[in-house]
Amino acid sequence: MPRYDDLFEHVATFDAEVGVATFAQDVPAAWAVYLMTDADDRPLQLLCVKNLRASLKRRLDPEVGSARTADLSAITKHVRYTRVDSAFEQDLRYLEAARACFPESYGGVLGFTPAWFVHFNPATKFPRLTKQNQIDKRTGTYVGPIGDKHAADKYVRSIEELFDLCRDRDRLLSDKSDPCQWREMGKCVGPCEGPPSGVSLDAYRALCGEAAALMADVPRAVAEVDQRMRQSAAATKFEVAAELKKRGEQLRSLRQKHYRHTRRVEDMRFLAVQPGGNGAAKLFAIRAGEVHFVAAVFANEPLSEAVLTLATSMLSEPAERPMSTEAFERVSLVSSHLYAAKKLPGTFLHVDELNHRTLEKAIQAAAGEVDVVDEADDGEVRGLQSFD
């Protein structure tokens, strides 16, 4: 049996003889994640809704519910719920509850897809860039999350192009092979050929190390290329400057759109500043694989330095590798919100941009987001059930 007290903040006992209308008045007409259980406290149905009161009326009153809604009034004994104030908080609460209450079936209705990363380990005998939707290796560089699978493919191709890396692994692994098309076009350094026309595997691994270092800190690489471009232009080396400008543009493309939040997995550290209701904002510390509630703060009160210190300290722990399925699901949840097609309320501040001014501004914005509950619609988002 799941530890319900760890998953839900409130519990209400339902008595069908008392009636749904009376029972529902004791729960808020607000966003919530809730679970209905039977007399033995076994999970019946888990739901994400935007109006808990309306949802219970629809689920527990046969006269209100539709033909497609199962009548649970005869078997429901407890309603366990947690009030939430944002889509991010709701998704987080739902994920943890779904995994605990419906371990066999929760994966198909999470509402988000796995996050994508690119892995590169220059220390292997034949280094290779790969896209992955898991963190299963202890060594090498992981960068992400990346917007989607296709963007991860493009990221791999971009790094290969920037450093003229091998694109044909089969030829590289072969003892004897003619040059591939990339080598013939001068777009590969030729590790399959080796010296004197190509490069040795040791030299190739060193080049791959440079590529991995760039992936780990693209902004630094952009700044270095820009500086060299300016120096070349000042020395009237215009052809060199033009090439450096082109390289700078290629590097900047690795920080745009589907890559704007991409960095080493160890540096995936954000403070989520989300609506908290009643003029407040809720803060969540995010590091790869973990999400923890920090505090609720009111926008009309001075921001305490203690809150900023606590949030920063909670973001200091390194990510674990390899990463468990549960941890990677949290990474995927965060990634889905970072790259949401539609801008959702709230802000994600990376630890590098987190300070008193940026946090205060984000709190003001999040606290100003007011959710209007529709009394006639429970706003069901997703759900799980233990019956057919």
C-alpha cells in the first residue's frame, strides 16, 4: 500500500448516505491532484483537475456524471488530495502519486515525453556522439535537455560538422576501408585512414575532447570565437574573420530554440518560480533528477535573503549518474515545461542567473498570475484508474 501521507496533504471521508453535495462543500473549488480509495484504502482513481469540488460532484453523483463516467459512489470511502497552484506543481504531484499508486500503468498517461540528451565520451577507443532518452553511463559528457528527438539529431550533426568528426562509424571500425564521402569532401579529419593523410586515433580522441569541452560550455566558446574574430578584423585578416564569424553563428545555433536550456546534465539546476495563489509564489529547487519544494513567498513582503540562500544551497548537489528511471522521469517533466509549446505561468531561473533582483522579479510575476476557476467545469487534465 502506498504511503498516502507522503503523497497527499488532506484526506476526507465520503459517506454516500450524507450526499455528495454536502461532502463536496468541505473541499476547495480549486486546482488539485486527488485520489479516491475504497474501504480498504486501495487506489480507485487518480485525477488532475482544476476544480476539485466540481470533479467530486461529477464522479460521486450518478445524476451529475455522464454515461462515460464510472459511478464510484458505492465503493469510494476516502478522498485524498493536495491543492496545487500551477501546471508545473500539478504535474509534479501527479507524477509522484501515479508512480506510487499505479506502478504498472502510470507510464502511459504522464502527459510528457522522455527528455533527450546527447552523450559523448572522448576517452573510448572509437568516440561517438549519440542521442539518448536516458542517463545510463557514468562517464563522458551528457548535454541537455534538448527540445525533441529531431533537435537532438540535428545537435549531433552540428557538432560533427563543427569539428569534422567521423560520420561513418562502420568504416572507422573496419580494418581496411576506402575513404568515406565525408573524407572525400574534406569534411572529416580521417581517423579511418590514419597518418599521414588522416589523423591517428589518439589525435582524433584529443579532437573529440575539444568537442566535448565545447558542448559543456557553448557560451564560453562563442565568446572566444567572437574575440578572435574581432582581433582578426582589427589585423585586416578579413578572410579569417569571415570564417570565425561563420563559426560563431554555428555555435549560437546551439543555444537557440530547442537548445536554449541545453547544458551539461550536472549543470541542469533551476529554481522554478510558480504561482502560489493569494498573492504568493511557490519556489521549487530543480537539479537533474530531483525536484524539491523550497518555500512559498508573498510578493508584497520583502524577499528574505534566507530564502535565496536556502534555494541556492539546495541547487548545489551534483546529479547522480547513471540515473534511475524515477529520476529521469523528473528530468523529463522539467524538460517538458522548459520547452512547452505554449508559455505557461511561472519562470525557471538557472542557478547562474539567480540573485536577489531576478528572484524578486520572478516572484512578482508569478504571484500576479490569477487562476479563475470555472464552477461548471472540473477541468480534468488526466487520470488513472484501477478498474475497466
